[in-house]
Amino acid sequence: MLYDIFIDPFVQMYDMPDFFLQVLWEGFVAGILYALIALGFVLIFKASGVFNFAQGIMVVFAGLTLVGLNENGVPAYLALILTIGVMGVLAYGVERVVMRPLVNQPDIILLMATIGLTYFLVGFGEFVFGGEPKQMITEQLGLPTGSTAFEIGERGLVILQHIDIAAAVIAVLMVAALGIFFNKTRIGRALRAVADDHQAALSVGISLNQIWAIVWFAAGLVALATGIMWGARSDVSFALEIVAFKALPVLILGGFTSIPGAIVGGLIIGFGEKIGELYWGGLVGGGIESWLAYIIALVFLLFRPQGLFGERIIERI
């Protein structure tokens, strides 16, 4: 038993390096996509200090809007532009109807408001688009399809899906853009000020209404990119909302306010899930991918609750 747990998996990695590299690549892609989902949560948390329960359904809603417009005869790129507009209208509506009346309310009230927003978007989405899974318009958007194979050694082979490469590149570019936006722009600094203290931000002339509208719109754009990438790898359906909650362990690992932390946390979860499932999954009957992320998050909560890159909060009593 001890041999199967501590030695045999590493022997397999050594004996079949091509398969191990394939597993690492799959873990990398999954981790990047988890990080992309987590970015939406980070944006809202940095601006309002609350966990946005609705980010998962925003991913689904954005993807369904894009596909639904295209199914009704709208060209792909025009549908993309219109979907961006829809996410902008959603951001404005959330700010006006949900966030503005709740300025300076306790965080739990804001969390409950995002839960209510989640169920509203679920019901509205099912009413408009139906509940059937839809195929993402990958080729119409110009995203690459197919795969490239690389030989490793004499008989080894590693296959890279082009859509996975595109997803990784888009995620890295988006993370870089958001990092620059938060740290180098006036609006980005205002976002950080709002996150620290709503009252202090108001006292120096920062408009909470404007900041919240901007950050919800940015989270909507991240949700759209996430919906396209995840939808291209499987399909666009309400099941994506469940996948989106894998961002919670990612946030616990990286820290709720850290963009680099979202990337590192996503990669840890992505690599951990794939390696754990394929090399240790048989010992526990399989299905490690469905729960390993939460076990890793639990361990971090016990020993480093603020995450790898989160800020340690000290309160005087």
C-alpha cells in the first residue's frame, strides 16, 4: 500500500515522460482557466469587499448571450460587440438597482444581494435562451481549432489543442492588462481605495457609483472571455456555473485581493487535480478532480488563511 502511494506514481512519471508532460499541459490549461474565472471574483472583491456569488452565472449568461445572438442571425463579431454591450448594461443595472441602495451596508447584506442576482440571472437566462446546452461559435470568432503533436523520445507523443493554447495566451494577456489597470491608472487606484474604506473614499471625492459600475463591467468582460474559452472546450450550459465555483479554492490559495495570487492558485489547483486524478485516483476509486481542490483549500485555511498573496488583517479588540 505504501509503495502504491509514495513510490509507484513517481515510477510511472519516470517511465512514461510523454504521458506526464501531457498531464502537466492539461493541468496548466485547466489552471489558467480556473484563474480566469477567479479574476472576476477578485475584481468585485477588491472594489466592494464582498464575494460575488453571481460571477459563475455571469460566465454562463455572457456565453449564452453571445451564442444566442449568433443563432438569431447576428454575425459572430457583431454578436461579440453586442454581448459586451449587454454586459455593460448589466453592470449599470447592478450598480443602480443592487449596489447603490446598499452603500455602507454590512458585507453579509452585499453577499445576499449577489445571491439574489444569481437566481435572477438563472431564471432570466432560462426564459430567454432555454435550458439546453449550446455549442460555442469557436470557428466564427476566428479561434483556432485542431491540434499539434510533438514527439518525445522514440515513441512518446504530446498533443496540444490549439484552442487550449489560445485560452492560455488570452488569459495571460488579460491578467497583464488587469494588473496594469489596477496598479498604474487613476481609476485602478480609486478601486483599491474603495475596497479599503467606503467612507474614506467618499470623503476624498471618489464616486462609489462610478467605480462599482466600472468594476462590474470589467468583471463582465472577464466572464465573457471565460465563457468563450470554457464553452469552446465543452459547451455553453448552466453546468458551467458549477465549474465556476472552482474559483473559490483558487481564491483561498492565492488571496481574495491578489491578481497574481489568482494565477498561482489556479495553477496549483489545475496541476493538483490532473496529477492527483491520473496517478493517485485509482487508489480512492477515482473522482479526485471533483473534491481535491477543496481539500487543498482547507489545508491552506488551517495554516495560511489569508492565502499566498493575501494581506494579513490585524484587528484591535
